[in-house]
Amino acid sequence: MTAACAATRDPQAVPATAAAPLLAVEGLGKWYGPRLGCRDVSFTLHPGEVLGVVGESGSGKTTLLGCLSGGLTPTTGRVAYHSEAWGPADVHALPEGRRRLLMRTEWGFVRQNPRDGLRLGVSAGANIGERPMAVGARHYGHIRARALDWLSRVEIDPARLDDRPASFSGGMQQRLQIARVLVNGPRLVFMDEPTGGLDVSVQARLLDLLRDLVARLGLSAVIVTHDLAVARLLAHRLMVMKDGRVVEEGLTDQVLDDPHHPYTQLLVSSVLQA
Amino acid sequence: MTHDPTPAAARPMIRAEGLGKTFVLHTQGGARIPVFEGLDLTVHAGECIGLHGPSGTGKSTLLRALYANYRLDTGHVWVRHGPDWVDMATAPARVVLDVRRRTVGHVSQFLRVIPRVPALDVVAEPLRLRGASEAEARARAGALLTRLNIPERLWSLAPATFSGGEQQRVNVARGFVADVPILLLDEPTASLDNDNRDVVLALITEAKQAGAAVVGIFHDAAVRAAVCDRLFTLTPRTEAA
Amino acid sequence: MSADAITFGYLDDQTKRMIRRALLKAVAIPGYQVPFAGREMPLPYGWGTGGIQVTASIIGRDDVLKVIDQGADDTTNAVSIRRFFRRVTGVAATEKTAEATLIQTRHRIPETPLTTGQILIYQVPIPEPLRSMEPRETETRKMHALADYGVMHVKLYEDIARHGRIATAYDYPVRVNGRHVMAPSPIPKFDNPKMHNAPFLQLFGAGREKRLYAIPPYTSVVSLDFEDHPFEVQRWDRVCDLCGAGDSYLDEVVTDDTGGRLFVCSDSEYCTTRRDAGHRGPAADSTAAGALGATLSAVARDRTEDRA
């Protein structure tokens, strides 16, 4: 890849953005028995970067996300994360407790189905408060105030604070999940089809919200989506996956406006004309 | 990426060397469309270069390649980025994005509309990304929109419903709001009436006076004559590679 | 150990050893739930099979046994368990908290403070404090292993959001020895402070779920709470109608069908002892109190026969 040679020639090219990568992935592969999930995935993600992973269902996107976030154990390769608290760490060599702590502090995971990412039996406030409480918040009033603040940030009526998310619409549930994930100020967020399963009008609102939050909070993110419009709006860079491999990668607008790989050209020509 | 001691006035800002680009259309039987090859172009601070040539010669492709929107098969696009030279053709994505944020502005032919984002924020965004305060960014965006005759009642609306001319002016405002040292303009006056065209010409002239290097595609000969210091002519390539 | 000690009590010796080993582990890791191979007992789950197995494993000939249910020695569950142990071990039974060496309990800790050397054995229906928030056993075990207890506060948060205060009144979760979160069994939270730094050994047995856990003497037991909603025990703005005690857990007893009611000590032995010592509550001379007293006396007569 051409980008690599520029970086090699002068690693101090742009001091402001040349800090150590947050995530460095090398030769990542995952087999389910004889069936391939993904293979030969390598990339680095720097602070503030949003990486989109696009491709059709079954292309290995979700497997990749699982391996990156430590939920799945890869068959080959490694994922190095530069933790704010502990410095460089091999994600899959971390003890389970550390990984869980990461998921509540420096990381977040937004699931496609908000019902998988929320606690439906407790109120919206408790859902948002869970992560702060998990890392030691013990003042009810403060936790509640934070939950209220985050409800308004994700455009949910503060009057719904004590309502259970089961009574929320799909779009509201997804926004609540985002508040729940972002409340502890993570640096790196994994998102699996965050707008999937939502009506188009609801999608637009969620996308705008995500775009704004990601920019304002300076989040790094890996976003898996099959929707190229979502990728265009949210991601700085794209990786295109097919049959478990990365077939093309680059700046989002490069990949979408000047696709090189036959599969990407097909993807772009079939989807964007809708 | 070396420091360049050349005095500011005559400073080259873009040094494109040996650019080559061929489109390969896999969805159409692998058709190859060569656009240009071995192309060199240098642009200095304070000058405006018009890309010239019949349609299909790759003016837009070249402009997009300078912005690293299109990828090149050969060559380098060296851009003066602060104290450094960055090759837009090979730099890592985050470096290219940083160059776009701080050094190179691009006004595309059409505004890419973002759902729900009001016109004022669309225009203010480049400034915000450069670290300007919310208030400052919005104030400058408002001033520019006023100058481009976008009535204030439209500022809070998403430009999706705007007319073609209004969208183009929002696009121009977004391109000029951040005072970047390099401006790439793709038909910025195409769908504008005379009054607004003159505003855009004034903006370009002011940018040049402030030391910006400008590369543009201007369909209108009068516009070319008004702002371009020289033309860079692209010739048609007929043979298939 | 003499030869006949091998078959002392109901459980076979192998089972007792297995349970004692589990209890040793439980004592070594305060608040940690130790799985054990629970046996079928001659009474149904929910009637104290866990507590009975613990008692049966540690009881000796010199022990003096007290069994209470909801604080009372005279309820069906307490009576049948006491009879069971009388029959299979022949050890002495008592109602006097101070005289007992082993106290098996359901839902209460006696009001009379226990002392060094006494052992309190709790019958536990649901040993897993995380269960209501996390249904998967594999996950709750991981959460304990990692001391990942944030969800317990989610539960308390929800209580306050819904009721304006922590409404959990019994089986109120505690953190033991600064490490494991533990379900104290369905005792009222009124009793939680009695567990903290207690001079006596506390053993917990859950028969259906086949789990044992323990709090060794002088171990910290802290009830979970929020800084701005601190843990509080139940309080009454009245005293026991029979004995006048102002420091005990009161049960409300409906005495007729016209709204008559008495508030009396749930710990029947504590109440009786106080009355025998001459303490009188505000309603001690009422008809209802007389009727209640008569009932208690009748039950006491039955018990005397039972002990004989």
C-alpha cells in the first residue's frame, strides 16, 4: 500500500497527528473450524480516526469487529491497543478483568440491535448510569445528573429518564445505547451497523448525532456497516471486505469516488445509485 | 518533506510531478480509460492557474487528484503543509486529512448535502475543524453567507431543499471560510448569476492577494480572464493503453 | 472420634466430610459461594434443606440447638427441623438464644447479641445476589471472580429512581471482607448491621442451588449504598405492644376483623424473656394481647412436650 512508504520515509511528517497509534492490528485471522471468518487483516488506527469497514453480509466485518474488541479470539495475528491507563497492551493477552474494565472506560461497543446493548428491565437513567457505577460512582444525585445530561445530548426527552427502554422506539433505544456507551468518555468505540434496522428518517437523525458526537469528543472508532452512505458520513477511512479479506482501503472519499477493486466498483455502482 | 527557504512571494505551494491516471472499469468489461500521463504542474503562492482543455481531458480528474480524492497511478503531488512538504499521493490517510483541514480547500462542483445539518454549520465546519471557537466559526460563516446573498432565514435550514445556485454558494462559502493557503475550485461560478459570480471572483482575488495558491476549472472565459494568471492546458488522449 | 460417631446424625460420614471441606473453603474465602454436592433431605426444597445439611455436618453431642423461623421458635418450619435433629442426634434443644451453641435460622438474626463460640446457620433460598440482574450462571461467576459488581448499584439506583429511596428491605446485598458481594438470605436489612464484625461464625446453606458460604468472626460486612442515600435500617415510631422493647424488629399482627392490630417483637424468645423479666408494652393488658399470649403459651406447652 502506498501510504506505508510515505510514512516510512518520514515518520515525523505531521507531528500533530503522528502520535502512537491507538490500535495496531497485524495479520488478524479467524477461522470457525474450516470456515473462514476473516484473514490477513492489518491496519493502524490513530487517535481521532474513524475507520469504516464495509462489505456485504458474510464478508467478515462482524467477525473482524469481534476480534478487535476482544470478544472473539483470533486464530492468527494480534491486536495491540495503546491504553491510556496501562500503555501498550496485547488485547487478547489481557486478563479478562482488564478487558472488561477497558470496555467500561476507554472503549465502547455499540451493537446493531439496541436490545443487545441495553438493560431493558431498568430505567434509561440506570442504563446510562451503569458504566459510571461500574467504575465507582457512588453518588446517586451525580449519577442521575450525568444521565440527564446524556439523555439531552442524544436528544431524548429528559422526562423519559425513569422510563424503561422497552417502551422506547427503535431510534430512541439506539440513541440511549449510544449515551450508555459514551457516558464514561471512551477513546475508542466499536460500532456494528449502528443504523441498521432503523427507518431511513430515523437513520438520518442518528447519523447526524453520531457524526457530531464523534467529532466533538474526538473519538476514534471502527464502524462496521454495509451502508456506503453511512460510511461516507462517519468514516475518515474505509476498508472494503469481501470473503473475509480486505480488498481495498483508503480515504473514504477515495474509495467511494475512485474505487479500484472490481468488488468495490460493483458495490459503489450498485448502492449509490439507489 | 524538507524545509524550503524560498521567499514567501515566489514560494511554490504545489509541485505535481509525473502524474499519471487511468481508470479501469471492472464493471464494464475491464475497460481502460487513460486520462493523463507524465503530467507536471507547479503552483506558487498568490497565483491562480486555470485548468484548460476540452471536456474529457481530465481537468476535474487532475483537480481531484491534487486533493487526493482520486488516486494516481504514478507521480507525486507535493503540497507545502506548514513547514513540511507532504506527498498527497502517498501520505497516510490521517496526514492527507490534516492537509485538507489546514492547507488545502476544495470547492467541488456540487454540494454534498448532509441530512439535518443547517447551512450555517455546513459552512462553519471547516473552521471548527481547524480549532476555531463555535462562536467565531459561526460568525465568519454568517458573514460569508451574507456576502454571497444567502438570506439569513435559510441559515438554519439544511441545504438539501435549496436551489442549485444556493447550494453552490453554500459550497463556495464552505471552501473560502477557512483562509487556507491552497484552494482547488471546480467550476465555482457555474450556476451563479452575475452578481454572485462577481462576489466569487472577488473572493478568489482576495485569496490570491492574501497569498493563496489557486487552481481552478472555470468554464466561463470571462471568469478565466478575470482571475487566472496562467492556464494549464490538458490535451485529449485518444489511444487506449 | 468414637466408632458410633461415624453415624451420628442423619448424614453419612462421607457427606459430612464433603460439606465440612466446603465449609472450610467458605470460611477461608468470606462471602464466596462454594458449590457442594447437596443431598436429598427428608423435606422439600425451600424448607431449609441447605441449612439442615450444614447443621447436620457440624452438630456434635454437646451442642445445644435453637431453630427459628421469622424470629419465632414456634412456627412449623422451626418446629419440624428441631424435631428432626432431636430425633436423629438427641442433642439438647433450647429457645434461649444465649444458651444455644448452634442456631439455625430462616429470615432473622436473634435480637439477643450472639457471642464468641456460637454459630449461626442461615437457610438460603437464592444464594446469588447478582441473579436478578444477570440470569447466566457462567456470567455471574465471572463477575464474582473479577469483582465486577457495578450492576448491584444499578439495582439500588433503580430502587431510588422508582421509590425515592432504596426500597430493598430484605436480602439486602452486602460486601464481605471488602471483596465478595453476598446475599445475606432474606433477613430484614434491620439485621444487616449485626453481621458486621460479629464475634460469632455465620454459615449459609442453599439446598436447591447447592451452594455454601460463610462469614468468619470479625469480618467486615458492609451493606451497599450511595453516598447521598446511605444504608438505613427499618425504624418504628413505636415499641413492642407486649414487652415494650424499642430496639427490636416488630411484626404487625392483625388481631381481629375490625382493624385491630398489635406490633410485637418478631423474635418471640426475646419478647418472652423481657415479659418474664417484668417489662410491659403499651397493649400488654388488652384482650388481643391476652389472646396472643394464650396462643403463645399453648405453643410453648406443645414445645415442652416435644422436648420431653
